[in-house]
Amino acid sequence: NNFSAYPTVKMLDVENINSDEAYQFTKDMQPDLIIVSGTRLIKKKMFAINPGIGFINLHTGLSPYIKGGPNCTNWCIATEQFHLIGNTIMWLDAGIDTGNIITTAGIELSGEESLLDVHIEVMESGHSLYVESIKHLSKGAANNVPQQSIGEGKTYYNREWGLKQRYMLIRNFKKMRAVVKSEKYKTEKQQVKIISL
């Protein structure tokens, strides 16, 4: 067990993060910080809790360049934007991945990975980035970079992810093996603005 020393904490399993039950549970905890990953959009009622430090979100994709869902790693591959595979930790607001950025980090790919390997690498890197961000926040230090100061980017929506996009994911993943070894890929990665902690 990787987490055998994990402290005993209160837990609540809900279908909807914005449910009355989730709101009351969270409010009763009186959190200093709320961290979010892979959930529905947080609604106004939950934002009313107003934790001391704030709400932060882990987004798989490099913001502001690529935002939305259902999975921006898959969108990066399906749209041949391999250089945008990575993670963003941002302050959470009411928009879709529109909050100010705390930090970003791209993923280094060799071209030998399976699709599963890429997803595991993104998530492991994202979790490490999350932990480092929380450490910074606990010391009272954090970036607060407006996404608009970097660029516009594109937001993808769950409803757009269909059979065609799944086909493009598989087709382009085969291309990605060669592309990530190319000079073009290296140049594209260098043009991405990364926000360090």
C-alpha cells in the first residue's frame, strides 16, 4: 500500500460536487484551501464557502493554450498539439479552466510511450505539481498570472468529443512517436510560456 501512513480523515462520496450534502460537508470542515481535480464546474453556492487561501484546480493541459474537457491530453493528441501535453495548477473561478495560473509544466516524451504511459505520466506529473503548489501556498507564496496575459487559447467541450475525435486520437498517436523526436516539436515546446513556481 503506497499510502499506508495516510491520516484518517472524514470522507464523503457524492455524485455531484455541487449537491447540498457536499456543500454542507465542505462548509463544516472550514477548510483553508479547497483543491479540485476532474469534477464538474463548481457552482456559486460552493464558492460561497470562501476558504482562507482559496480554491485551486489541477487541469491536464497547458493553459491558456488548451482548456476544457473531457481530457485535454486526448485533445492535444487528437488535434496534433503534442507540445501542449502537460498540466496547469490554477486558481479556480466560475469559468471553464479560466482562473489565474499558479504554475504549469509540460511533459517530456520520448516517443516510445504507449497511450496509457502518456496518461499515467501526465497524472503523476500533475499530482507532483499539485503537491509542490500546495507547499508554496502553505508558505503564503503563489503566482497569480492572468491567462489573458499569456494568450487566448482554445476551450474544448465534452459534447465535441465524439467518434471522429476518438479516431483522430488513435491516428495521431501513431504520428506522435516520430513528431516528438523532431526539431519542429522542440521549437513548438520552446514557444510555450511555462509558469514556474
